[in-house]
Amino acid sequence: MSSLRNLAEQNVQLYNAGDLEGLVNLYTEDAVLVTPYGTAQGRAAIREQMSHDKAAFPERTLTIDVVVEQGDTIAVEWTLVATNTGPMPLPDGTEVPPTGKRVEFKGMSLVLMRGGKIAVHHMYFDNMALAGQLGLMPGGATT
């Protein structure tokens, strides 16, 4: 197993365990995390973003479906299953109260490594599908 694949596996283990400090330590000091909710630059901002995610979905399981590696770049398709039992902060500062609903969705992470750590992490997923599963879309859309 390659060192990039090992890092992806370690990331998933730490994420599923809710180990924010362990996760953040996988990133370089100046790392950038880009998600559908916005961009976090530096470990402190990444820690804050991850703490919001953990608060909204404290019980969650991420699994790796596909891994593709090229040089210092790794692409990981994943599946997340979680239940929304905490508030979700939105980019504008408002919060969505917990829905209590279970979600399951696929996403993709494209990660550029530097010095054995994550330097740039682009996370892609359909946040509208997520909102639909949480019952937050008008007309009851769920997909």
C-alpha cells in the first residue's frame, strides 16, 4: 500500500473516531481546505470547520470507495453515513437546527500532498442533495 493510500486510510480512521487534533495534524501549517461551504486556510481555520462538521454530525462513518493516485496527488471517492443531531452553521453565520435525520451521500476529495502532509484539499459533494435528505428543501425533495 502506498504512503498516499496509507494517509487516506489514516484520515478516515481519525475522522470516524472524531479525533480533530489528529486530523488537523495531517495538514501542513498553511494548508487550504475547499468545500461547498467555503474555504478554510491554515490549521486553525481547518480545525474550526471540522469542529462544526463534527458538532452537526457527531456519529458518522466515512468509507473509502475508490482511490486514484498520481505523483503527490490523490483522489478519493467516499461515502458518508451520518445523523444530524447538532446545529449546522451556514456560511452566512446563521445556524440550521438539528433535524435528527440520517443521511447517506457520496463525495470526492482531491488532495495535493507536500512533505508527507495535506497541502490542498478540495472536497466535493452535492450539498443540495444533502439538504434534501435533511428535509431542508422546499417541496420535500430528497435526492
